[in-house]
Amino acid sequence: DVLVHRLLFAALQQPPGQSIEENIKASGYDVDSIAEACGRCNEKKRSAKEASMRSDEVFLCVYIKELGKDIDADGVVKDVGPKSFTVLLPWLGLDKRILLAEAFPGAKITSTEFDEKGGALTVSYRPESGKLRTVVLKPFVPLKCAVGVKMNQTPCAYTIRVRSVGNE
């Protein structure tokens, strides 16, 4: 941001009749050094954002572990694919892509049908103890989820399991 503001200020201060190349030379910067500095700044910003997000995930994992039980949360399907879907849990600020096997653990998935045009994923599954269920996952379908933690791996990771879909 600082570099952009300095370049913008230099551009606004450009005297009439002076070319852009002359203005760049007068600023003390050359195009290559500006590009290199911007690249470095963008990489540092990306790294800082990733570290912040990972720190939030670790904090959530420790919180759930200390709580001693999964957290129940309302969610919504954000996007679907042929073998996975994205869940948004606004209350926790989580947005995660989940494979079907992770979303319905212990259940035997008997069939899936992905309608790319309609943006829907139909999943038929049989819970460990129960009858066959069929659910349609598509954007904006509400979910009841359980957020758990896997502390047996490094680094720790949180899991999202679907308890019910829509008005199920």
C-alpha cells in the first residue's frame, strides 16, 4: 500500500510536459525495482494472512478440545462439486470444503448424482444404524453440523460433520 501511495503521489505531482519515463527516473525508482518490491510485499502479505488463518484454526481446535465435546452449529451449503461441497458456518466464521466421506462419517454412501447444470449434488447414504437417506445439497440449503477436532495429527485440524440437511 505504501508503494502504491508513493507511486500515485509521484504520478499526481508529474509536471506538465514530463513523460512518464522521466517521472519514474525522477522518483528514484525504476520499474524493475518497483515490481520486485511489490512482489515481495504481496508475498509477505499472503504469508501473514495464512499464518493468521492457521492461528485461528489452532485456537478453535484447542477451544473444542478444552470444551470436551463437539460444537453444534447451523451452516449453509455454499458450493457443490461431484464428490464434495463447501460449508459456511457463519457463527464460527468457518468456510470449508468437505469430502462426502468426511461429512457423513460412519455412513455408507450408496450413490451420488451431480447435476452440474442445476448445481446440485444428490447423496444417498445409510447411517451405521438407520434406514437409507437421500439428501440434495445445493447452494443455500441449511445444515445442522457438528464441529469436532483431530488432535492426533500435527498440526491439529477441525472437522465438520453433517447432522441433518434442510428440514430433515
